[in-house]
Amino acid sequence: KAGVTQTPRYLIKTRGQQVTLSCSPISGHRSVSWYQQTPGQGLQFLFEYFSETQRNKGNFPGRFSGRQFSNSRSEMNVSTLELGDSALYLCASSQLGGNNSPLHFGNGTRLTVT
Amino acid sequence: AQTVTQSQPEMSVQEAETVTLSCTYDTSESDYYLFWYKQPPSRQMILVIRQEAYKQQNATENRFSVNFQKAAKSFSLKISDSQLGDAAMYFCAYRSGSSGGSNYKLTFGKGTLLTVNP
């Protein structure tokens, strides 16, 4: 079974631009969550989707948004990029979300904002 | 809000020896789950071990075991017979056991970088 796939692996953008990151969950997994990882703040929860519905959102500005498609694939979008958005963005999938569904993480997308 | 604290930014251990990574957390909930994740240079987070708060018995997975002290809100990871492949960043994480939105996210500590010396 293929794991969680995140594309692209690396991305370089300029301040003010917008970016879209993609995540394909493990087949059969309906929950997708996103995390931002930076050296200063560590790992922070962005949002979680299940069956195309956002069930929880972290404390990030409205520039960060996401969505999930009917095939469970998910995208996250960051508009008006700032230097502080440079981070590793991790996607994780699970069958149902919640406590009886272990999270499986992808290899992440490394975003650099210049 | 729940917080997770890992007080050891870096640790090192000799191959074949035992090392313990510390984690404390703060919560007012009685139902929750605790995890240790490993992140090697490949960047992929890998689940090492998980503990349900309602279980008194400490979880064990091969060479990995935890010391869960619920009253002290402490959750340490012991790695026995350390191997070179154990070298990675280790994260302690908390998940609420209550229903609703908080159940669907992990709160992570800042991590401990483990070096294994041959």
C-alpha cells in the first residue's frame, strides 16, 4: 500500500506570492491533517479534514486555508506569503481521525519564502 | 490548552546502551492519549509508541518502552540496546480523548535530538 504522498518536496516562493501544497492520503483513509514545522515554533497543527469537512483548525491566520476532495486528497493554500511561512509542511492521514486511527505522515513539503 | 514539554533538546547514547527521553505535559483532561514519534533525516514522522491514559500498564514496543506517571503528568521514553538507526529527532505528543474537534489534532513537544555513537 502506498504511503502518504506530498507534492512537491521542495518549493521556493517570493514574499507576497501564494502557494498550494498537495497531499494524497493512504488509500482508504478519509481523514487528512496538516502541520507546520519550524525550528522556532516546532510542530503546530493547521487543520484537519474528514469527508471534505474541516473538523478542527489551529491558530493560524486566514491566509492559511485548505480543502479536501471527494477522493480524500487534500490541498492547503497559503496566500500573501511572508518570510515566516518558511517551514516544513507535513500532511498526515488516518482512517477516521480520532483516537483509534493512528496517523501516518508524509515526507513533507519544504517551503522557502524569499 | 494542553502543553507538552521536552526539557532535553539533545541527548546522546552509545550504541547498545540505554537512554531515556523525558516528556511532561499539562492538561485538565482525564481522557487522553500520548505518543512518541521519531523523525529521521528523511523527515517522515514515524509512530514509535502510544499510551492510553486510562491504562495503568506502561506500553512497550520491542526495544522501546514508556514510563507513564499520570499523577505527575510525565511520559518518558526508554530505548534499550540503542542502534545507529535510532538516531533521529524524537517528539512527544498529546491527543485529547474527548469527542469533538480537539480529538483530531496532536499537540507536540519541541523535540529531542538523539545521537547514537558507535
